[in-house]
Amino acid sequence: MDRLSSEKILGVSVAVDGLSSCVDAVFQWALGSSSPKWLACANPHSLHTANADKEFCKSLNAADLVTPDGVGVVLASRFLGGEISERITGSDIFYEVSIRMNKKGGMRCFFLGSTEATLAEIRAKMKKEYPNIEVGTYSPPFKPNFSEDENLKMIAAINEFNADVLWVGMTAPKQEKWIYDNISQLDVKFVGAIGAVFDFFTGRVKRSGVTYQKLGLEWLPRLLQEPRRLWRRNLVSNPAFVFEVLAQKYRAKGG
């Protein structure tokens, strides 16, 4: 299985298929593919950013799967006459794939990103909840750009572990650009850019409750938890995304 069905939102191909089909595809890739496949998660903030950042847009469109990670993306699809019916988050993919990997046994995953303290918590929790998965980790330097030597060390650590799955948590658009630039050098079967999932998994950041998720308001408790980091995303990028979707609709009508 290669690419799933998709539709264009602000120039990015976003998956139409539901969670079950996406997880099926990712797990099949993790079992083995001719070349590494990778996933990105698109929310209104990232699509707005990609609309102005050609390199980011190019990276997203190079991904084998881009999921609609945000109710705003689902609503935009409906408004544009598309077929996306459900939100699929990085957490959804991570947990479902981990369950399958653990059930199969003998599989290996690697976590790239975050701090050594967070990675230690990830190793401990993975051992407890998914004991049949071998886990490796690497904390890259916290800086906008890596030196060639730093990058080579990251790639070497990943390849030495011989992982089936590589989870990357360096926030967007840095993580997607890094994967796009380096995937040809990675000895893995599947790579997932899952950002905040590292912190959700450890409990360092609390994911909003099911009620907020169903109402499309998952962003609100997170904004209250991390106002300094998320205010621009929610109060600037998201409204801009709405206007850009309106513009796409207008252009499609030949306006």
C-alpha cells in the first residue's frame, strides 16, 4: 500500500481516508517497505504556515501520508466540498501503531527529539505499557538548525539502532523539513512526525478531555496550559487559515 486518497487544502495533499485505513497503511509500512515512508499531521496552523513557506509545503507534499490533525481541517474540507470526515491526530496514530507493534512483538522504535528527562520517561512508560517493543532514544541539540556534525550523529544513532519506526518530536515545521532532508539516509521503514505527542505520552502536557475533542475545542485547554507557546497559533494562525480557505473557495469558483 502506498499513498492513500487525498485532497488539496491550501496546496497540501491531506488524507481523506479514516483512522483505521491510515493505521493499516502505517503498520504495513512499519513491517517493511522498499523505501522509508513517512507521515505528517496537518492542522490549521501548519497549513497556514506552509501556505507562506514553500520549503515546508514541499516537505508536507513529499510525505506519504498527511493526516487531518485538527477539526478546522475537517471543517475546511466540508466547506470546500471535500470528503474528509474525521480528525486524525498524531496521538491516534502513535497509540494505535504501538498497540499493533506490541502485539506482534520483536519490533523496534526510536524516539528523536525532546529532552533527556522526557526521553527517560518515554523509555520507562513504553517498557511498562508496550513491553514487547524495543525502544531507542536521542535528544538532539535545542537550536533552529543543526550543524553537519550534529546531524550526522543523529542519523548514526538512528541507523545503529535499526528501528522499524522512528518517531520525531521536534515541532513543526522543523521536524517535517528535517525528515524531508534526511529520510534517504535513514535505515528505518517508517517515520512519523508527531510533535507534541512526546509530552502527551509522558503526561508533561495534558491532552484535552474527550468532551473538548468532540466539540472541536481541544485547543482551548492547551492554550490555557501553554499560553506563551500557543497564543500565536490559536489567535493569529487559525483566523488566517479561515481567510485562506475562503480564498481557495473563491478561486475554485473562478473569482
